[in-house]
Amino acid sequence: MKVGIMQPYFLPYVGYFQLITAVDLFIVYDNIKYTKKGWINRNRMLLNGTDTTFSLPLKKDSDYLNVVDRELSPDFDRHQLLNQLRGAYIRAPYFNVVWPMLEKIIVHEDGNLFHYIYNSINEICGHLDIKTKICRSSEVSIDHELKSQDKVIALCKAVDATVYINTSGGTDLYSKDIFDGAGLQLSFIKALPFEYAQLGNEFVPWLSIIDVLMFNSVVNVKNNFLKNYLII
């Protein structure tokens, strides 16, 4: 069985969903430390031909809390974010197809950061008809005090994985020899470059999955972009 394990990211780029489609079980970390300078609660959209960051505002709290212990700001204006995204993509060819799903994601009422993002991942997978089983790391019975590579191996062994697939950015984090010793094959997924029309502007790559969906049919995304990777 092939397993992928990742942090939760809000409306991440297409490579995140390529990994989900490449595995049999996708585990999303909920009991992992929130990283302030990472991409957990922010991403990029195309606005007036330029990549622009959008984000989920968080309630002020300790920087040492896990993702599942962080809350969205009580001042988070969901409709303001929707208006931002509407303004950016109202002229996109698949706006009317994507908008009901996006609206459902943004207005989701859960104030917990992890639950909010986890819902968005599942909504997008449903939109793209991705059938991979998805679960939370805390649902897997291991010693959750383990860190990094040791935690990954423990999670894999607990779910009877034979192959662990990580993004190509993690090649320096893991040892093939150690995974071999644990009876696991270590592989990496590498998203290949691609382009599509973005309202006549110069192409801006690796934006949120929402950008891909706004400018491409679901069929095209499923048959081409989700398969546009290498396993190494």
C-alpha cells in the first residue's frame, strides 16, 4: 500500500493533489506544530496578472501549539475573502463551475484551523472525484511524541504501508537506507511544469489549485494535470 503524509495547506497548489491521487492512503498531520512562516493558512491567487497572497487570519496564541490547537480569528471575514477571490476570477472560463464549491469552502463555519482546512481538502477532492482515503495523523495509533522521519516511519508501519511517497522537496529529509531497514520503499513525487491560459496574461505557475480549476475543466485537470508528475 502506498501512503502519503503532509501538513494541511489551505487551497494548495496542484502538486498536493497529485500526491493524494498517487497514493492509497493520504494522512494529514493535525498533531504537528503550526509553522508561522509556512503555507498552512495562506496561498497565492492571480489578481490583475500578478500573483497575490491570500490568507486565513488566526487568533493570537502560542507559537508552540499544534495545528489542531490553533483557531481562526474571530474577526475573520469570510465574505471579504470571497469577494477577493470573486474579483480575481469572475472572468475565468470555469468560474461558474468552481464558485459553488469555493463558496462552500470559505463560508464553512468551523473556527478551528485544522478542521477548516481539512474540510477544504475533502471538498476539492470531491470536486475532482479523487477517491483516495484521507485520515488525520492523530487517528493512527503510534507514539505521537516521535519526530520527523521516525514519526513518518511509525505512521507508515501502523497502517501497513509498503511504499511512502513524499514531495521532491523532502529528498534531503529522509534516508532510503533507514526506510529500507524498516521494510518501506521511499519514493518522491515531482510535479512537472505545465501552462494554461490565464486571461491573456503571461503565465504565472504554481498558484493555488483554485487558479487551475478556474481556467481548466474538471476533465482536463483529472486527465492531464493530476497525472503530470514523475515518481522517483
